Amino acid sequence: MKTIALELPVDGLPLDACIPGNFADEARFILALKLFEQGRISSGKAGKLCNQSRVEFLMAVGKAGVPVVDLSAEEMIDEFAP
């Protein structure tokens, strides 16, 4: 599997005392969340990016306050009309 290493200046991160041990996992999730929110990757790819299943990722998306679907009013009517 190909990977990308990202170097970040420590000065731009929260104080060392505030960085949790799972900071890399959190950063991967935030990146996946933003790319998903922008419609640049699917929920499945986003889940893979942060080592979660698609369902786990979608549950976390909801908890983060990001809509899981982005439908217009017309699309909502079409989707849920009897």
C-alpha cells in the first residue's frame, strides 16, 4: 500500500501537553471528514483513510455534526415521496 507522510510544524499544533496519544488517528479522521464533506471522496474511501468501516465512519460523521447526505429540497421530495 502506498502512503503519504505529512510533516507539520509542532508550533502550529496544540500545546505538547494537549496532544493525545491518538493524535495521528484524529488527524486522519479530520482529513477524511473534510474530504467527504467536500464530496471529494466517498464514505467508503473516507472510512479506509481513517481505518474505520464505512458504517463506523458514517456514525462518526453524524456525531461530528456533518450531514451524511447532501440533497436539495427537490431531491429530498423525490427520494422520500410515496
